[in-house]
Amino acid sequence: MPQDMNIPEGKLPTGESRGVETPGSGQIVSEQSPEHAIEASKERAGEKFTEILSKIPTTASATVSSDGATIGLDAQSVYDETDEEARVTKLLSLVETRGVEYAVKVARHLNDYYVLDRMHDELAGRFYEALVAKGVIRDE
């Protein structure tokens, strides 16, 4: 059981947060507002996304300028497609010509999470099929 330090309210040492012991577990869970928890979760998601993108090899086609104006124009071009499947197809062609990172930026600019998720599913499926074809994994 943790030792109670009897620190007055509002006088915590720098870098520490007050916690609450969960009943029966003996574990201390820090108290934080729901807004703070949501913000922390968004920061972790952003850091994870950046980490994943940093692992993607950069090719000559992926180093093409990806300024906001170009992303906006490509996003408008994708958005002008008639349905979601056509938008996903167009994003996948961007993956082939401009790279994964650029296509993800365009998809995020659309603010259409269904299309972003479908693009992810298609890329994951293609990656899986390539691993099966190379014999790295077995499809059972």
C-alpha cells in the first residue's frame, strides 16, 4: 500500500499528480478531467501516427511538394468523385504516384473518415496479399 505523504492540497511537488486508489486493486489511478484525458489521447494518437509515417520508406515520388495548396487541390479533385469507392480509388492512385504519406494528408484534408478508413483497409489488404505472395505469412 502506498505511503500517504500528507501534502496539503495544491502543494504537490513539480511533476507529480494526485491519484486515487481504486478499491480492492491497490493501484493508484491519477485524477484528470475528461477534457484533459481526451486531449492527452489525441496527442498520443498524433504521436503514433507520426511514428508510423516515419517508418514508411521515402521514395523519389513521395518527396514531391506536399504544401497545403497542392493537398487542397488534390483533396478537391478526390472530393469531386461521385461516390466513396471512386474517392478511395483516386486516393489509391495518389499512393502509387505521390506516396502513402501524401495520400493520407489528402484523405485527412477531406475530413471524410469513412473514405480514410476504406483507403486504410485497401492498403492493409494489399500489404497482406503481398506478404502471402512472398511466403512471409501463410493464408489459412
